[in-house]
Amino acid sequence: MRPADGATTWIVISRDYEIHSEATSYLTALASQQDASVHTLRSYAGRVALYLSYCAGFGICWSAPTIVQLAQFLRWLVEEPLPARSQRVLAEPRHRSKKTANAIMTTSCQFLRHCSLHGWVAADLTALLTEPRLLHHMPTGYNTGEDDQYRTVRARKLKFKVAVSGYEYLTDEQVLRIIDLTRHARDRFLVSLLAETGVRIGETLGLRREDMHLLSNSTTLGCPTVGPHIHVRRRQNSNGALAKSRQPRSIPVSDDLVGLYADYQWEREAVPEAASCDMTFVNLFRTPLGSPMKYQATYDLFARLAKRAGFTTRPHMFRHSAATRWIRQGKQRHVVQNLLGHVSEQSMEICLNPRELHQTGENPQVAWSRRGVEGLRGPFKVAA
């Protein structure tokens, strides 16, 4: 916790609880320069600690690895079994996916590039981490320049080739099924809000009561937007939630959703500890009562809902469901882009390609995996 504002931050420490200054510098830069969320910092801290632990375990100087050693690290990430979740249960060894390994390697290379800027890592090394690549297929709106000088870009060299993951969404019947399976007014409103507005889970948990403009006319609140709506704003929150989009936006909501919010307020008022909290979603059924809901509580909720429903359910799938519904209703591309909070038109490509759309049918037991890096064994750990 930062003494100045009480916000959670993450550092990397050794087995002897010594702070790894270079890794902590990288995390500080992410927080200050890129305004990364606490959730992102925790994930990146785990990846850097895993890289440092690997180097220490294999006698590699973390600041001067060779390309071959980094390639071996990438291979090790998928070959090294993850720790068993329980010693009492005999199960097949679990391994990281190539997609996860790519994410860890990307963060590790970013860490090395950050250190290079400060003179802690040789610039020659970071230059070898990418290679020139000619773009044969141009993204929509990409300008290659008058002489095609921007057609060649720097691309990551160390990564596995993986298939692009499908675009998972829920049908209207599946969405209604999940809503019916909720047992509390708060959870019913939470799921319905995700399904109707397409907001990200970080944006949802970051909503404050002042963002809920659910009257037919909000001019008395100083808001000129007509009709009931919510405001999504990027700001630091005590629960670590952070809106991904830097641009604020408003999203219209239905009268039915307004009614669900009223039901939730009635339920919330029965918990005196929640009265002083300005966050929209708070703990009502577990301690600490009245405190803002955090990511993990939401993950646990959707894991329970997925188990009851019998199909995979994740918060981001409701965002995909909303986008799919709007597109099929014939909403214009720029309208959907604004509702979703996408800055780039390229982010809309997968939504507009029907070949990428497929319904989920996975095992509900794998509906949610804990965030962060599993299998973090070695002298370096992360600490809040």
C-alpha cells in the first residue's frame, strides 16, 4: 500500500525480502507513465519475477542473456509442469499454453527494454529482440506512407505461433439463463449491466454511484445526456478497478435495467456498512461488508454461475454478446465502436467478421482461471 494515497502497488523482492530495484522501476513506470491498473501491475510483476527466478535457477545473468538463452526460457515456459493445485489429488500434469508463454516473454522483453533505457541492459541485446517484418495485409485505415516506408515494421522475434482465439459470445437464451441463476439483486443487476451495455469488468467495478444517471432527465445533475444512462470514466479506485479506455463515454440503458438497479439499492440499504461507500458494487454477503467489490469476488461469482449453468461464462463474453447483438441489429460501425469504448477501428474487425463468431461449449470447470502467473517458483516473488 502506498502511504500517500493508500492505493495498492506491487514490487519484486528476493527470497531475503530485498527489493529488486530494476524490476520495481519497471513496474513504477507502468503505473506512472502508462497508468496501468493494479490488476495489470500484479500480473506483470509475476511475469518479471518468474523471468528473474528462471535466470537465477539456471545461472544466467538476467541483464545479459543471449538470444539462445531467452529462446530456451520460452521453451521452458511450456515444458515445465505447473505445481499441482492439491497434493491429495492425483491428476495429469498441467502446463502453460503457448499463448501464456508468449505473454510472459513479451513482458520480459519489455522489462529488458526498460532497463536498456536506464543503461542497466546493453542496447545491443534489446535490438535483437525484434526483427523487421513486411506487412502483406494492411489493417483497415493503416497508412503505409507515400513510398510504402511504413509497410515494414519491427515485430517480436521470440514467440510461438498460435492460432487466433475465437470470438466467444453468449446467445440471448444463455444470457437469460445466467441472469435467472443469480440469487441476489446485486448479482442480477451486475450480469444484466454487462450484457446490456458491453462494459468491461474493470469499468463495471470502477463505477460510482454518481455515474448512474438513471433518470429520464439528468439536467438537475448537470448532465445534458438525454434518457437513463451510465458514465464510464477512467480513474484510480481503491479496489484496483480501472477503465481501459482513457476517453470517458456514456452508454444508454433500458428501463428494465433501471428497475434492477432499484432492486439492488433496496438490498444494499439493508447493509448499514455500505451506506458510506460511493462505489456502485460493494460487498453485501461477505466481509468486509460495504467495501468495493474486487476482481476476485467477481471471478468467484462467475465461476459459480458457470457451474450452475453448465457452460463457460466469463464477464468479457457479455461484452462480445452485446457487440454481436448490436451488429446484428444493424447499428452503424462507429456507433458500436463508441459504445464499446474502442479507440482504434482495428479493434472492431473481429466483431465484424462473422467467421470469428462461435458459441461457447467448454467444460464449466475451466470457466475461470486465477489471474497472474502460476508456477512461480524461485528466489524472486511479488509483494504488494
